[in-house]
Amino acid sequence: MSSPVDRRAEAVHLLPAAYSLALRLRDAGVADSLIAECLRIEAVAIGPLLVVAEAKLAAILEDFGAE
């Protein structure tokens, strides 16, 4: 059985590219301003984008639990 860390990493890679990248960069400790630059979006959009990314991630992880 895979660990929670493995399941989370797998789930992150199933997300659309922008959400996946944003979460991976945030997890690596990258500043929001640099994440915004990498995604080519305004810095003020990072907070809402991460909220949506976390919600999508939670839904994927919930689906993993149903299997």
C-alpha cells in the first residue's frame, strides 16, 4: 500500500498543469511572487489559484480513498 505522501504526489501530478506547478512550487517554499511569474499570472491571483488547486487535490485524494 502506498503512503499518504506517495498518494499526494500522484494526485498532484493528475491536476491540470498550472495547479500542479503552483502546488509543487509552494511545497518547495517558492515565494508567491515567483510562482505568479512562473505561471504568468498576477501575484494577487496566487491565493485564489492555490485554494482551487487544494480543492481539486482534495477531490482526487477522496477518489483515491474510494478505490
